[in-house]
Amino acid sequence: MLQTVLSGLESGSWFALLGLAIVVVMKAADVPNFAMAEIGLVATYVGTVLNAAGISFWPAVVVTLVIGTLLAIVIDLALMRKLAKYGHFPLLLMTIGLSLALNALIGLIWGHEPRSFTAPWSGNHLDLGGLDVSWAQIVTIAAGALGAIGITAFFRSPMGAQMRAVAENRETARLVGVNAGRLSAIAWGLGGLIASMAVMLQAQSTLVSTHSAASLIIYGFVAATMGGFVSLFGTFAGGLALGIIQQLVGTYISTSAQFAVALLAVFLVLMLRPGGFTKGMRLRDV
Amino acid sequence: MAIAGAEAVTDQSARAVQRTKGLVAVVALLLLFAAPFVLNSYLLFVLNLTLVYAVATLGFNLLVGWSGQIGLAHAALFAIGAYGSAIAMEQGVPFLVTIPLVGLAAGGLAVLIGFPAIRLTGFFLAIATLALGMAIVELLKGARAVTGGGGGLNVEVFTLPGINGSASTYFITLAVAAVAFFLVRRSLIGRFGRTLQAVRHLGQLSGSLGISALRYRLLAFGLSGFIAAIAGSLYGQLQTFVFPAMFEMNLLVPMLVMVFVGGAGSHWGPLIGAAFAVVLIELFQDLGDLQAIAYGVVLMVAIAVLPGGLVSLFATFRDSRSIGRLLARRTGSTRSEVSG
């Protein structure tokens, strides 16, 4: 049972981070981004290639995060910016088209076979009183929590406050001198950074491929839905809860029911609490 | 006097435009009818597939383009049609009877799927319907006893007496497509289409005009599901074998391409969009990943460059008056008379 919850927390951290990446872009740029997992996957694949070419682990990690950030910023500047005036739907479709194209591009360059990002601690385990904990799990859960704290702190900084102002009312924010375009690029960059972190964490623990990106994005959206696409805390908690529920379903019911349960969760949250399940529990500023 | 004369002339040329349109439609139908006698089996398959997708897109366009709701369960409803028709035929129901049956079943299901529309709009609705659509496909995978699970299901092919298999499938598709386009166009031109647009633009405010926004939103869902399932049953006949992976994102994204490349909210966009998408599939079919890249890129370009879709190109051409001048000559009037 505890073992299952532990692996749930691990996969939940990936979902939570990806959900946060989606929410950050949603908050500042008002785009529901279906291409987030693929952005992270492109960056992670570059990292694995560098790693395989003999570049040591930490420099490869840094390059991965930088590439994820830059890729997201380029996408915002080159593709999204001009469409903003047409409203939500073209932007949503644009990210769907982009995710399809990026996914296929990855397959074309690197193939569809699963890969992993080998870390120095990969394969090492700890024994905590009968509980078998891998270092990969510790790193993932810790990095997930750190990432969430980092983003929350960012949204409390002056720049984060501007971002919230833009999300609240773009025109008014611009009237008082907020540079909405620059903030949107920053939010995309931040989203790309977190998404590459999520996919990289997944890759150092298990295998990732073009197929895993497609399911990861759905779980990310489930987590974001649980936070009502606004609440950072709700998204993070929702991601972790989703991971645990999913592992419990996989262990005690059936692994083939995992996906359906996640979909059911989205539907129930949207129907019962469209504002996310933490709405009403007003945490200040989140 | 001059004004009355001008009115008579415009009236005359309007009638001429109507006549020309009718003529074009009849000629196009005749050409389509002759296709099985002219085309080889591969091209006939491509044409048949285009018509099937055009019908499916007709329903999707009704929902997305006309009523403005982003319901993303369309591929799953299409799957319901393909599976439902095949399973009903296994039980001994004749194919032609299964067409309206799956339509009604999927229409009812689509209304249920649309119920989140009471509370959700925009992309929240998109995500809720996407989740439900995916759940339907998961269900098709899971219900192995009935659907054959992930392995798929053989479809019994129905043939009209005295006509060979693929030509018969084609004729049925053509007949259904012609009727569907005619009926949908008739209803969208009239009160129904205008009401849908009123609801789209006014939302709940349309209540002050005595229009129930909710009823029309759900009606759009139901109709789009009805049409999707009919197209699905035709698709099953064409493919003769169906499996759940056919109806996932790899179908939903092309359907979106068809709606938006064709032109959302237009009458002939679905046909043009479907032809475009099928040609794209066939051109790139041996290229694997390049096909998906092409799809993604075309979708992006279409959204960025042509928000009105390919249909808007024709409209631009029509509004450029070159056709108007041609018609004016045919009806024996000149531009100076019209303006006079």
C-alpha cells in the first residue's frame, strides 16, 4: 500500500509539474497549451543525445532546461502572438497542430523507441524499514515540490504580480504600463522550463517516448483542471492525488482502467466544481 | 423608371445565378454518379472516403462552425456509427436500417455529452467533451465480447443487388451525402441556422428573444452526433474492418483540419476540407511521420493565414465581381444599365 502511494507520488509529481506548466501559460498568455509535453520531450531527447555523446549528466540537464525554455519562447513569438486577437479557439487548435507536428518530428529524428535519461543515481535504492525507495523517486518528488514552491514564489514577486494583473484584465494592466507581450514570452519560457523538468524527471526514472508524451499531456490537463486552470496549489495537489489514485487503481483494479479513471476524474471535477476543487478554500494570492 | 429597371435586371441576374448554381450542382452530381464507371478502384476508394469524411465534417461544422461549441467527441461518435452498424448487422439487422438506428443512438448520446454545455463554455467544454470521447474509445477497447477489443471487428459489407461491391458502397455513400448536404444546407439557410448563430453570439441573452439557448445548444450536439454516426456507418462499409485506434486523436485532428481548412461555418467547406485532407493523407501516406508533420503544419498554416478557410478564397473571387460581370453579359445587360 505505502509502496503504491510512493510510486503514485512519483508519477503524480510529473503530472503536477506538467499541469503547472499548463497553468502558468494559461495565467499569463491565456492559451490552453496541448503542445507542452512535446516541448518537454524535444528538450529531453536533446539531453539524452548529449548524454549518449559523452557529455556528463549535469551539463546535459542544464542544456535540456535551456532548450525547453527557448523552444517555448520561440513558439510564443513565432506562432501564438499573431493569433491572440482571434480568441481562444484558434490558439487551442494551433497548439494541437503543433503537438502533432512536434511529436512526428521527434519520431522522424529520433525514432519511436522509448528512451531514458540515465542519471548518476539511476538504479540505486534505499531500504526504509521495509519500504523500497529508489533514488529516482526521491529526486522526482523533491524536484516536483521545489518546482511548485519556486513557481508560487515567482507569482508573488513583482513580475508575478504583473502576470496576475494581465491574467485578470489585459487592457487595464497594459494601461498602467505592464508590458503584456514580454510577460507572455516569460510565461511561455517558464512553462517550457517546467515541462522539460517534468519529462526529464520521468525519463530518469522510467522510459519516455512519443507515445508517453501523448498520455502525459492528458494527465497534465487533468491536474490543471483540478486547479480550475488558475490555482497553482490546486494543480499541484491535484496532480499528486491523480498519481496516487492512478497507481491504486492500477494495483487493485486493473492497469487498463487507469486512463478511464483519470478521464472520469476530469469530467466529475468539471461538472461538480468547474472552478477547481480548491476554489472557495481561499489561499491568499494563489 | 431607371430604378425599377435596375431592380428588374438585378432580379433577373439573381435568378440567373440561382439557375447557374442549380446547373452546377446537377452536373457535379452526374459526374459523381459516373465515377465508378470511369475511375479505377483506388481512385474510387479515395473519392468514397472523401464523401464519408465530408458527411462527418458536415456534422462537426454544424456544431463547431455554426453553433460555436467546441465539442471534441466527434471522432468517438463517428466510431459509434461504425461499430454500431457492424454489430447490428451481426444481429441480422439490414445495413440500410442500421444507418438511421446508429444515427439516433449517437444523436441521443451526443445530447448527453453536450450536457456539460449547460455549465461549461469555451475550452472547458472542449476538455470535458474530449475526455468523454476518449472514454468512449476506451470503452470500445474494453468491451471485448462485443467489439473485439483492440483487435478490431470485421464489418459485413452490404451490396445493392446487381452492382459490384465497391461501386455499391460508393453509390450508397453518394446518396447519403447528397441528401445530408441538401437537408443541412436547407435548414442552415433558414430559421434554424440563424437561430444557431443568434445563440452563438448572444448566449443566454437569446432568452430575451424567446429562444432557449440551452435547447439549441443541445440540438446542435444531437444533430452533429446523428450525422457523425451515419458517416461512421458508411466508413465501416468502406473499410470493412474497424478497430479502436482508428478513432483516436489521429482522426480527431484531421476532422478539425477538415472543418477549418474548408472554412468553419460555411456550407461547402466540409466538402472542400474533406477533399483537401484526404488528398493530403493519400499524398503523404508512405511517409509515416512526415504525414503527421504535414497535417500539423497545414492545420497551423490554415489557422494563421486563412481564418475563413479555403471557402473564403472562393468568396473573395466571387465578390471581386468578375463572375457578376460574366453573368450580367449573359442576361443581356451591362454594368452601366445596372448602376443607372
